[in-house]
Amino acid sequence: MPDILKENISSAVLTLRKGEGRTIKAGGSWIYDNEIDSIEGDFNDGNVLKVLDFDGYPMGWGFINTRSKIRVRMLTRDAGAVLDDEFLYGRVKAAWEYRKAVTDTSSCRVIFGEADFLPGLVIDKYEDVLVVESLALGIDILKERIVEILKELLEKDGIHIRGVYERSDAKVRLKEGMERRKGFIGDEFDTAVTITENGVKFNVDIVEGQKTGFFLDQKGNRKAMQDLVRRLSADREVSVLDCFTHTGSFALNAAAGGAARVEAVDVSELAIEEAKRNAGLNGLSDRMTFTVADVLDLLPKYVEEGRQYDVVILDPPAFTKSRDTIKKAAKGYREINIRGLKLVKPGGYFATCSCSHFMDQQLFGEVIAQAAKAAHKKLRQIEFRTQAPDHPILWAGDEMSYYLKFIIFQVLDER
């Protein structure tokens, strides 16, 4: 078997400019184009090369891509590492062993890019199907071998993977000088997949669904809401409004928790149709209603009508994907949270989140506090949560690994 990693190592050496490389010196893994002093030796984009500090101190090995502003993505900080198939096997094995220790692995994210030291690669496992998203050139060259290794490891644990599908169709690939790609890796197979999460069944559309087909990162947060609704429902009927429901994930967890009435809202007709199918799959259709609408337009209307719910959940898409639009995003989060808070009955419960990496925890907290003041509400925090542990947060230069903030409050009138 060819050793694809070993064959991809170049003899070239990259040297950082003096005073640069702050990100990787802080434990991160990206080197930008303006941080480089020189590259000596021959290489092809996607190769692995040695990285030195300005004074010759070895910084490790990384993938080079001259077509990307992120010029190098570090593969290892160990300058003495032997980069071969055994090294790659160890990386994948460590990622899988970590998941087995921290989460239900029936469906989970098995590889999460830089947080698993495999930069630019995401692999999600949905029961017996793998979905791959490759976002960087260097890792793209290795992805099929990584998939082979992962399938071998899963087979050893008695898990047979019946198919692998690639969803490398994000626009960010164009910034890497790569074409967007979607299709089978290996043999074709029936792409219909049903998973069970927190006791709730979901159909997962790995071909046309968002990202890799399902948002696994909210698994624990959905369970927290299911548990809250179950406790509330023990002695009364509970009404729930789930905004940006997508395919019904929070709404279905609330219904499974015993909510008497759940309204699920999303702007996408296709998503709502899938949410309805998921409700039928779980025998919950009789307690759920589905609304196709732009939440930003619908909430002010509901406020004006005087509607009130025991629980309101806001799970919006990222309002910003760059630092340049933070102020505009903060305004958007503030406005939607004002509206959401006004729809909660006094003493009711409110869950809100941001999945934008650039909307950091401190700023998000400030925005929610401003929204509460504007809505004339007091918030009693129940829980602050982040993404599920199969989406690990690397506490060192975590360029994109920490992104999800999820807070559950009790909402009180000012008193």
C-alpha cells in the first residue's frame, strides 16, 4: 500500500518573518501569507514542509498552499515526528478513542479538523454511514486514506460502515483554489439514513441537507431542553415555540419531553416538510404545528398579537462569519432576542444561542443583557452550555473550534 503521507513530504523549508507566527506560538495551527519570510526548496501546493522560526528554531511540519491566505496549516508541532502512515493512523485512532470516551457514538462527529490535529477535515458518523467534508488542499490529498483507516478502526469495534459520502461543497474550498465536490467515496449506496438522538428519531439528508446533513453539535443542548420540558410537564400543560427549527430537532425534543403544544418555525419549506416527516416518524404529529416563515418577520407579529409561550427557543444561523460584520450581527442578535423574550410567559423559560465563532462569549452575553433590559425582563440563568463534546474546543489558538454558545434562562418580569 502506498504511504501517501510520506510521499507528500517535500524538502522545502519555510521560515517565518521576525515577530510573526504569533498564532502558532500560542498553540494554534495557521500561518498566514503575510507572516512568511521565505520558502526555500521545491514543493507542490498540498505538500508537507518544515516550518522554522526566523532564527531557525524548528516549529514543526505543515501543509503548504500558495493559493490560500492561510498559507500553512500545521500538521504537527513535533519537528522530529516521523510523518508516515503510522502517524496518520495514530491521529485517526486518537480521535475515535476520544469519542468513545465522551459521547454516544451511534451518531457523532468523529473528526473535527484542527481540534483533532487533522486540519481542514470533518467526518461525521450517522449510524453506519460516514459523511466527509474536506476544506483544505493538504488534507484533501489524504482524505481517502483517512477514511480507510477510520473504517478499519470502526470494524474492529464491530461497526460496519456501509457507505461514505462526501459533502465538500462549501464555498470556502474556492478560497483554497479547490473545486467544490459532492458525491460517493467508494461504492454507491442507499443514502437514506435514520438516526436516534436522545431517544428521538430523525431522517438525515446527507445529500441535500445543510452541512453534512444534520447539526450534531446541539445534541446535549437538545437533551437539556427535553429534560427541562419533561420536568415542567409533570404537573401542567406546556407550550413551546422553536424558532429556526430546521428539520425539527429542538421542537421534537420538546415534544418528546412531554410538551402539550409545540410550534416549529423555519423559512425553508423543504426543512419544514422534513420536520413534519420526523414528527410522524416519532408519533408526535398531533402535538406539533409547523410554520413556514421568516422568524425575523414573524416574531414582531407574534409580539403584537400578544402570544405567549412557556418555553421559547432561538437557534438562529450564524449572523456573522467575519470580524468585519460583528456590529451588524450584534444588532441582529439583540433584536431577535428582544422579540423572543417578549413571547415568554412571566416565569417561563428561554433558550438562546449563537453559532458564530466571531460572536464570542463575552459579547454574546452583553447582547443578551441588552435585549433583556430593552424587553423589561429579568433573566435567571439556569445553564450555560457549548457544543457537544464530539466537537471539542481546543484551548490553544482555537481558530474555529469554539463557536457555539447556548444559554437557558428563566424569564421574570422586572420587579
